[in-house]
Amino acid sequence: ALAKVTPRSLVGLRSLYLPYCVRRPRQQEPEPRTKQHAIQMPPSLLCQPPQHRPAVLRSTLLRLALRCGRVPANNLGKGMLVPGSEVSRQADRIFRVLSVGHVKPGKGGAFVQAKLKCVLDGTIVPHKFRSAETVETVDLDPAEDYSLLYTDGGLVHLMHGETFEQIEVPREAFGELAVWLRDGMSVRVASRQGVPLLFTLPPRAAYEVVETRLGSREGKTDASKPAVLSNGEALRVPHFVTVGDRILVNTEDGTYYGKAGPDEG
């Protein structure tokens, strides 16, 4: 038998486990969700050894939150989200559809060739879906604006821009974007049944150059040089950039965008 646990009651698990996301309860909690919105959580979770409970709980919460509708493979489109269970055995991963192509070979059935990107670590995965099959997709709630307060160990503390509610999210949940996190940064958070699943940073952010060589191009054809930023990340910058300059970096791919103005963060 499965024990029904509503998203509201998940907050109570904080005293026993380290959840994927800990929400601080408000003064007036909303009414519990109706029966059709209840989440099914296996009671066997409580039988796990204490040292394994945090990882097991996080994985369980993600699998429960990712149970959404199914669409025909031919209806897959760019930007849609697919749970890892449709692609690999990593059920706690989410993949964003980068591109799709409909292929009808001379022999065999038609299929959909999709290029997927893991939102956690940025891994690009090609995958084929049979045209006749249906694919489970992740339908997230509308994204909300949060402000990054500070990072404490492996936890990132965020505050809602309107309600001032604070949540704690494991740093690893940001995947490849974690290196660009900075205090005061705006973060867009998309959730599913109260579980934050997708994080979006500003397209560009400013960092200080702490290490680079002198910008001389005499006898060289290379238009850029290596540099190290205040967050420890290395990238290539134009030769006119010097130590102490603040530059804008594309958070999507970690490339140089331009010099930062006094009011650009």
C-alpha cells in the first residue's frame, strides 16, 4: 500500500531528513490540496538506513513531482522538458529538448530524433523516440522570481521577491550553473507540486578579473587570452582586458560578453 502525502505535509519531513528543498512555513499556511492532488509516497522510504535517507528522499521527491502527462512523440517540441526515466535510468534528471527531427527511413518504422540537454550537468544526449509511442513530459508551474541571499556550505538560500518566503536548495541542483551563483543575483525558479526543479539565471552576470597576462598582440594572431575570474572560473577575454576589470559573462556557456558598466551586476 502507498501512503498519501500532500505537498504541505512534506515540510514535516525536515526534522527527519534533508529534503531536496526546505520551505520555511508561513504564518498562515494554505489549505491542503484536494485528494486528486495528493502525492503517493512509498512507506518503504522510512525503512532506509539513516545515512541513505537524504539521497533517497531527494530522488523520491523528484520522481513523484515529475509524474505528468504524456504526449505523442511526434508532438515533442523545442523547449519541452522530459524526465530522465524516458531517456535513461536516472529518474532524478530532467532533460530539455533542444531540437527534434522527424525521420522516415526506407526500412522500418518512422521515429523522432531528439537532441536533449540535462538541465543539471549540461550533458547533451541524442535519443530516438518511436513515432507511435507517447513520451512523458514535465509540466512545471509558472516560474517565480527569487533573490539569492547567500550560500552556506552546500545549500543556496533564496528569498521570494514578493512573499519574502525563504527556501534552501542544494547547490548541486543548479548543475553547471552553480559556478555562476553570486549573492544578490536574481534567480527564476520553476516548481512542480512545491518542489523546485528548474533554475534560470540572468543571461549575463558581472565578475572581476583577478588574473591575466598583459594585453600585447605583437606577432600574434590570437584575438584573445586566458583569464581567471573572482569566482575561480577560467575563460578567454580580449587583449585589452586587464586585472581588476569587471566583465560580463554569458551564464549559459561561460563566454566573454563585454566590459561591465558601473551599474551592471
